[in-house]
Amino acid sequence: MSTAPIHAANPEELREVRFDAAMESQIAELLTHYPIPRAALLPVLWLCQKRYGWIAPGVMEAVAARLGLSPAYVQGVVTFYTMFHTTPPARFVLQVCTTLSCAVCGAGELLAHLRKRLGIGPGERTPDGTFQIVGVQCLGACGSAPVVQVNDDYYENLDPAKLDALLDELAAAKE
Amino acid sequence: MEPTLLKARGLEGSRTLASYLSRGGYEGLRRALALGPQEVTKSVIDSELRGRGGAGFPTGRKWTFVPKDHPGPRYLVCNADESEPGTFKDREIIEHDPHLVIEGIAIASFAIGAHTAYIYIRGEFVRWANLLEQALGEARREKILGADVLGSGYSLDIWVHRGAGAYICGEETSLLESLEGKRGFPRLKPPFPAVVGAFGKPTVVNNVETLACLPSILTRGPAWFASIGRPRNTGPKLFSVSGHVVRPGVYELPLGVTFREIIFEHCGGIRAGRKLKAFFPGGSSAPVLTAAEVDTKADFDACAEAGTMLGSGGVIVLDETVDMVEAAANLAHFYAHESCGQCTPCREGSDWLVDILHRILAGHGRAEDPDTILRICRFASQGMTICPLGDAFSLPISSIVSKFRDEFERRIAAATPAPPRKHPVLPWAGPRPGFGR
Ligand SMILES: Cc1cc2nc3c(=O)[nH]c(=O)nc-3n(C[C@H](O)[C@H](O)[C@H](O)COP(=O)(O)O)c2cc1C
Ligand code: SF4
Ligand code: FES
């Protein structure tokens, strides 16, 4: 199984967002889980990120309107958490864990290798929009350090050779 | 010891309901429903089970804090945030035995009278959230969950709620804020969640591993559970061992084994024939222990006596090659990144620590730095903050400075003065009069 690329909708498309019937029915289902609509905010944001690839201002406005919140409130929540993309992400977001167990088991080596191979470091992306590197905190998989999360998937016990094989596979992935 | 929590690890198809039922699954819930809430709570009190999430609070006692006569709903929340560095045990349970977690949630929910429960799982755990969703789907289809749990008339819904990347949301009141669709700012306690929790209603928050202990307490009895370990420190415990050991991973062992046994017997000792230097016994928020303290027993009270804590049971092992100043800087960075920013001692203190530690690493340490670090740590702990994150960085970092002060001083002795900064910032201007007195 290979990690699916993120398809980030372009900002133009997300200027004004209207949820289609499929999204509406999923949101309606989520709302049944909670006593108040606001509690569905995180799940609805996840739904949007899956659908559009990122949380554009237009998405925040649509979510706010649907849940009876202000856009500013939604933005406040979105930006508190690290996992919501507020700009269009690359197709593959490489989240390299840099916390202690990974750090002492080769995370630095992975970052150096990524720098050599892709020419980018944490906070940067390749010009073709294929890869983006993010240095992240403990991913809860320290026993198989070092760990990199690519989009939704964990890759564990990595070393530069395994990382190379992974990057080759991802770069070759079809749309 | 025969595994209880990791019984399913290595079994073919262990995640399915069929496999779980074939291993006696949901028998504990059946017994609980027959016993009634009070008897279930009594069994859990008698088992002396203490929370596996970090604080080690007696689980049965926590349940009794839920007001009996409170009108309206109450909630059970399963804490699957698992974001304490060095901890990866809840993921292991979910990976192999999601129904064990669901059964535990159902038992606890029944005991406190909740009809809705949430599993708050960290956002990164997409795969494990999906595994839980699949298992919940099976349980709903087979009428183990829903309007009539196992034909008892008791109703229960369990929903998975994904976080979105924030260590602080593992702290129970921050978690509740996040569950309510807000930023994860911890709440002042009291009131405690058992009285005013999710949506203003009485709520019990329990860790995945705590809940996973419940089915066997009901099927095998509290006396069986209490026979493992020693009084007040009973039952099996999962230890997540990471860092420089030969065989890192999750180990299920009775509370009270020594760290020597964990590190040198179960995990095969230190990698590459090197020597043990230090280890964090209970996640990165626990004060560090040195190689000389490796005979400490791994249970709540023994760790407290040794001046540290069992925490989540995440054992981070460091060998002789690790520079403890770097280790301190790495952790300071983690906590500075994860501080929610509500309290000055935590927000500013953690950033200040990062500044000082990085300055020492850059070769510009000053003689007063170790004491400044200790003072910042004193100021950010001892109840000076809304939630215990202040303690969570103060205790380990001050323990590193206290126990490995020579490493700091060696760097400082060889240091050169820092080049003047273009824009001086207060924390760089040296200790301020009155701070921390
Ligand atoms: C900063 C901080 C982070 C925490 N992170 C977690 C966590 O990731 N998982 C967890 O179960 N408990 C975590 N806790 C502990 C919870 O607040 C709470 O005590 C626990 O979930 C209660 O469950 P238990 O009684 O079963 O141990 C954390 C506490 C603090 C102060
Ligand atoms: S101690 Fe830190 S994390 Fe906790 S509430 Fe205060 S600022 Fe936030
Ligand atoms: S330190 Fe990297 S996964 Fe925990």
C-alpha cells in the first residue's frame, strides 16, 4: 500500500465554498454525535481537509455558517492545532519527528539526508510541489524511531536507505 | 507473566469481533451489566487499579466523585491522545485489540451511568482511529452497543473524536475543551471533570490502558488483579521502551519489576555494547534517573520515593554517548512548542529555557545559567500554572541540571561571550532581580 497524495484545491476554487449533498449528509451525521453543534467543529474541519486538501478562509466561512459560529472563532480554533493546513500543502507532507527518542535514534540523519536529496529542510517544500518537510513533535511511535509520517501514514524504523526507497515510490505515484 | 492487555498481539485476525468473542470477549461487560453499577465500582476499587494515563489516580475512587443524583447526561471519555514523549502503548492495544478498549469503555460508562462516550484520539493516529471505527461498527451491528446493550436495556453510544495536533489536549480539561470544539486551553480545577466536565456535565476521563484493564477485573475478579504487584501498585502495566536499547517496544509486565529487569532483560540491554547513562522512567515529563538508580522498582510509589514518577510508563533510555545538555534542549523545545500560552511561567519559562540551553550549546554559556534554569523551573512548577504542563517541563529539566551539572559546567567553562544582540530581549539580559524569590 502506498500513501495517497494530497490534492489541494486551488485558492480560486475555495473562495466561496458550498457544501454538496454528500458533504451535507456527512456533516448532519456528525452533528448527531454531540449535544451542541460547535462540538462537531474538529470533525467537520477534518472532513473539509480531506475533501479540499486544506482549510482555506472560504472553507472556514462555510464551516462557521454551517455550525452557527463566527469565521473568526473558527480561525482561532484552526490555528491552535498544528495539523490543519492553512495554505495548500505539497502532495506529500513529510512530518519528521524530532523529539528525544527519535533524535537519539537518527532523526537528524534523516533530516540531513532529506536536505541532500531534496534540497529542502523543515518548513520548506520542493519547487515542483511534490514534497514538503515539517519537523514535528513526538508521534507516539518512539519504539520504532526514527519515525516519519507521510500524509496519513506512519513510516517507522527508517534509515537513509529506506527513506530513499520511500521517496522513489512516492515520487513515482500516479495522481 | 501471562499477558492480559497484549493477549491478542501476534494472533491472526485479532482485531475482529469474532476473534475477540472467541477469547471470551465482552464477558466482562455481561458480568458488569448483571452486577449493577455500584458493584462494578466496588470491584474496581477493590482491584486497586490506578490510572495509567500519568497521574496514577485510583480509578474506582475517581468514578465515585461523579454526583449520584445529578440530573441530565454524564459522559465517559477515553483518553487516547497518547502524546507524552516516549509513550506508545495505547496505540499497541488499539492495533491488536480494539474491542478490548471498547469493552472497557462500556464497563466504565455503565458504572458511572453514561449513555454517551467519546474516544479522544490524537489526530496523527489516522490508522488507529479507523481501526476503532471499524470495531465500533461491528459492535453496533451485533447489538453490543446501541439502544439495548447485550439485551440488558442499557443504552450506550461511543464516538471517535480526532484531535488535530496538540500535546496539551492529552491533559484532561484541555481535552474536554477540544472535544467541545474549542482551542485546547486547560481549565482551572476545581471544579474537577467528574463534577463539571464535557458540556458542563459530570465526566470521567480515563486512559486507554486503564479502561483495557477493566474486562479482566470483571471476569477474573479484583483479587486476581490485586495479586499482581503489591498493595496500592497492582496489576499488569505496559511499558513503552524507546531509545538506546537492543529491543525497544511495548512490554506487559507486573507493576514493581525493576528498571534493570526492563532494560537489561526484556529489552536486551544497551545497543552496540555501550553503557547506560540515564533514563526517563515515565515519559519525558518524569524526572530523569541515572544508571546508578536502575534498581528502582517500576511502580507508582517506588518511583515517587525515588523522586520521580511512573507517569505513563514510557521508559526513554539514553546511553553514554548522549549529551545531557542537548537532551535538555530537545525537551525544552518540545514543551515550549506545546505550551498553550495561558500562563506566564509556562509560556515564558519554557521559551526562556530554550534560549538559555541553545546559548549554552552554541558555546556562549554563562556561569549563572544552571542556577537560572533551576530558578525558572521552580517558578513554573509548584502550582503556579493552570495545568501541570509547567511541572511537566520543570521537573525533568531541573533534574537533568541537578544530576548532570558537570556537563553544563564543562561547556560553560569553555564558553566565549555571546556576540551582542541587535535587539536585546529581556530573557537574554541575565537574571532579573526578584525573579523566583
Ligand atoms: C500535559 C499533560 C498531558 C497529558 N497527556 C495525556 C495523554 O496523552 N494521555 C492520557 O491518557 N493522559 C494524559 N494526561 C493525563 C490526563 O490529564 C488524565 O489524568 C488521564 O487521562 C486520566 O486517566 P487515568 O485516570 O486513566 O490515568 C496528561 C496530563 C498532562 C498534564
Ligand atoms: S501550564 Fe502551560 S500548557 Fe498548562 S494552561 Fe498554563 S500555559 Fe497552558
Ligand atoms: S520521539 Fe519520535 S515518535 Fe516519539
